[in-house]
Amino acid sequence: MTKTFMAIDQNGFCFPDLGKHPRKELMERLGSKHCSKMFVDTKDGKTYHCGYVIGRLWLTLFEVSSFRKEVS
């Protein structure tokens, strides 16, 4: 199964099915040529890349995985 991604902006709007290259696809969908990385700091002092800022949108990126649970 290949990785797929989705993004959610600060207003709750969802961008599903971003495929293998989420930054490229988001920029194409939004008609932008520039973006910045978005980061989050944790209480333990670590910093993580969590998405992108494209225009006025702050987009948090998520990796989508299949939910499969064996039933006995």
C-alpha cells in the first residue's frame, strides 16, 4: 500500500488524496508557486515539521493509513 496524505487548513477545510508529493499537489490545487514549512514546538523542547503555509492558509499534513482490524 502506498502512502497517501491529506491536509486540513486552519478553517477545517480538508484537502484529501494528496498522493506521494503532498507539497507539490497542494501548491497546484491552490495555484501557488511559493510555500513555507510550518513547525510545532513541543513541551520537551523538540521541533517538528507539521505542514505548510501557502498564501493565507496554514495546512497541517496527515499521513492516511488504512484501518484494518482482524475480527475473531
